[in-house]
Amino acid sequence: YETTEIDKKLVINEEEADVVRRIFQYYKNGLSSLEISEILNSEGVPTPYQKRFEVSNKKRTAKGLSIKEKKLNLDELKWRPSSLNRLIKNPLYIGKRNFTFYEPDPSNPLPITKRENRKVLSEFEICEPELSIIDEDTFNEVQRLIEEKRFNKNLGIRHDNLLKHLIRCGDCNSRYSVSGTSADRKYKCYGRVNRIDKARTC
């Protein structure tokens, strides 16, 4: 999606919409989030952050403003299963927009995204069919598959990642994720390893 220059109205970006349709179809065909992210990364499909950053700087340039400094290395930014999982659960793709308004609290020093127990003043949903990218049947089928996979996990399987809960990144103090086979196990920092201002030592 993108906003129009004049009235700031949300409209469909067809290039991004094609990627969203592919993701839903892949998932519907039985591919996992990991498999889908590997496909998109192998094709060099830009991530949503990359697209937003490019659009934002184009608008700033048109207005005569300075270009924002990059916090992330966009050339190395990849699709991740976690971002795909958030994407396929977003009801905006079937034209439903959810709004929540909280009670203002100017005395709270924390950023809004980190505040807890905020008092909700009102919340509502708006249906805008013109914003629909995915048909409702496909969206609901994918949500059903998500729930099915969630409840069909074999909780008896335990991977022998003995050090995972003990080690932390010496750069950002984040925990580590583990990938690979038992013969070729790799530990990777959960933190923002793509940040330009942080050495990629993890």
C-alpha cells in the first residue's frame, strides 16, 4: 500500500500487491514461512521496509528535505519467517482496517510502542473493499492452515540446542537463534544484525 500525494488516501501499490498474492498462494499450497522467505530472498524481492524507505526519501527529496540516514543495511535486509507470519494475518489485505485510540499520557517517558496497560478510549473496524488484495475465502483458508499447523506441532520433539539459553551477543546482549543440522549448527543473534552502526560479529 501507499498514500496519495494530495489527499493522503491509502491505495494499493500493484507491485507490492503481486508479492502479497504470491505469499498467500504459496502458503495455501502448503509451503512454510521459511520456504517462502527463502524463495523471495533468492529472487531479490525487496522487503516492505526497503520499499517504505525508498518511497519516504523520494517524497523528502521532492519537498527539498534531506534524505534520512539509514539505520539498517538495506542491501542485506532479508525476508524473515516472522515478518511473513505477521503479513499473512493482516486483515487489511481483505479490505478491513482496525483502529484503536488510547487515552493520552504525556507524563509517560516510554515510547508509545513500549507502554503497557494503556486505557482504550475506542476501537472500531472499517471495511474498504477497494483496498482488498486477497479474496476473503483465501484469507480465511490461510488462517485455518495457520491454526492447524499450530495445533498439530509435535511437542515431543526437542532439539538439542544446549547453549541457546546460556549465550548472549557480546555486541547487543540479545539471545541467539539456532539453525542448521546437528552436524552443522549455526548460532545467530536475535538482535538487529543488519544495523549499519553495529559490527556484524554475531
